[in-house]
Amino acid sequence: MATIRSFKAFRPRPDICDRVAALPYDVYNRKEACEEVRREPMSFLKVDRAETSFDDSVDTYAPEVYKKAGDLLREMMEDGTYIEEEKPVYYIYELIMDGRHQTGLVACASIDDYMNNVIKKHENTREDKEQDRIRHVEACGAQTGPIFLAYRSIDIVNQIIDRVKSGEKLYGFTSPDGITHNVWIINDANDIRTIQDAFAGINEIYIADGHHRSASAVKAGLHMREKHPDYTGEEEFNYFLSVIFPDEELQILDYNRVVKDLNGMDVDAFLAAIEEHFMIEKKGRIPYRPEKKGAFGMFLEDEWYCLTAKKEIRSEDAVEGLDVSLLQNHLLNPVLGIEDPKTDKRIDFVGGIRGLAELERRVHTDMKVAFSMYPTSIGELFAVADAGRLMPPKSTWFEPKLRSGLFLHEIER
């Protein structure tokens, strides 16, 4: 059974929520983060990336940077930027991008569910990235960026969300990137109990995006358990901030590949090598986006191609059958010599939000060939996680991104 708990959030005043809400910390490099905080001094990014308060001589991961994050957060809690909810509630968080609506439940998930694999993962995490967010959570005494979770749709939860959405909004604004953000509150005791009971009846929840943040939140909670050996399990540090979406609401975008060279081959030899496992069809100068699983676009020498995986390399295996695996195992590795896409400097990855024009631009500047992908489905993600397997690197790109700073979950005062 899954524990999805209501909580007493700290949240920004409605008149300034649009100024406080910030994109996740990891979508910016240091220079970009500094520019964004200069543009909007109230942005929560100043807490998530507290190195923006220092000059470049101070290391991003210096102890004083984490202390500054905690100091800034407490200032915002005390100066009226944030208000604390009077009682534990749920929130509804709707994001609208290009006319498409995506609605999730803001709640707290259980670190025990994470450790017991009720909350399922599909990616490995890196220790250095985990340590950064553990130190940030502990310095702030709060979780500030929600984990993006997914579940198989539950009718009764949908009914409550639809009913509450017909009422008055708590927040409603459009961010500078054109994404509309709407928030409602679920504070009726019967609704809260019904939602809790509904989630208690399921055994699988999935991390869609935010593997490092969830791993960090869990480890920070375990540190708190060590500090409080008499813990009961009800303390806030036993839970982590999440937005949980039904599978039918989610859209995964393509995560495309660009490669620096043809591994010593000329174009004719390269195409001949590809043809062993893929059927090749010229598409001309019009950018080609694959329309079905097993098809790939390729941009080479100012021409687009459709590559279709031949039957003998297709697989029903949850991981080996993924399009990202087909491309890696039967083209990128054997033909282009890219054995480990996580470490090979000859390959780069381009999120689908940037469009096919970005692939053409990269080939015209610093790359030789680009591949456009058919997006991984949410069903494929669930299948990999259910099998206890891991997806290859850069398999999924989720848009729109959840904002940080809209909901804070305090775990220690």
C-alpha cells in the first residue's frame, strides 16, 4: 500500500507567487542562475542555488553556500513572503503548455515506500548530485523542489480533483516561458481521507522525474532518524514533497541525440553500415519526426532520413525493446563506436522541447549527425520500473517542469 499524506505547506502569498516560483535548480548553470536571480530578485532560485549570492571565487558547494540557502529561506518565511497552512491539506497543481493540461496532486510521499520499492525507480543516481541536495535539505530544514511522481489513474481521486477544480483557485499565473500554473486547495476532511484511502489501495507509484531529489530527500530523512532514535514514523522528515500525476495526464517528449563525427567513415560507408540493421528512406530537407515506435529520424549532410529498425533487432524485453536501446545497441555503439553514452564526449543529448531545428543547428555548428527519436511512453517507463530494471541514459524528457518554491515541506524547525 502507498502512503500519500496531506501536509501543512509553506507557500508564497498569492500576490507574489508568480515572482517566487522558479524552474528546478538543475536546469540552470551557475551563470544562468545568477542572471535569473538578477532578473527576478524574489525568485526562489536564490535559495535553490544560493551560490548566486556570492562571486565566482566561492565554490558552488562551499559550506557557506548551504548556510546562505537556509538563511534566505528563513528570511522569506519570516518577512511575509511565505505563509504557513493552518492544517494539513492537499493541493491540486495544473500546468498548461501549448493548450495541453496536466493536473497532479501535491502531497507528501513516504521514505519507507521508497525504500520498500512501492515507489519505483528507473534511473541510477550519482553520489555527488545526491550529496548536494542532502546538504541543501538539511541546511534549509525543508524540501523545496517537489518530486515528479506518476501512478495508474484512480477514478475516485480524479472525481475529487475535477470537483475541486470547478471552484476558486488559490493561484493562477503564466510564467515567462508561457506555461500557465493553476493551484487549488483540498481542505475538506472527507476528501482528504478518501484520497489517502484510495492510495492505500495501490502498490505501485513511479518516479517520473527527480531521482536525485528523491534519493536525497530519503537519505536526509534517514539522517534525521539517526538524530531522533525515538522517532515514531509520523514526523515530517519521514515524508518528502511530491506532485503525483495519473498516467493519462502525462506526456513524455523525445530525447534526441547528436554525434560529433562518423567514427572515421565517409558518408557512403556510414550509410552502408547502418543498412545492416535499419531500412533507410530519404526524406529530403523537411525535418523528420518519427511517427511510430521503431522509427528514427537522421539529419546528415543537410538531408533528413527515416531509419526503421529491422524485425530481427526488435525485442519484447522491457529495456532492450526501447527505441533508445535499439539505437544505442545497433547503431551508436557498433557503427559510431559510442560504448558508454554517459561518459563519451562525442555524443550529446537534446531535449525535445528544443525542436528539430536545434538538431539542424547543432549539425551545422559542432556536430556531424543528429538522430530524432520517437518518445518513450509512460507505459514503457512503468514496465521497466515494474521489472526492477533501469532505463538507458537520457530516455525520457518531461515537460512542463514543476516549479520550485510554490510549496515547501518543512521537516525540521
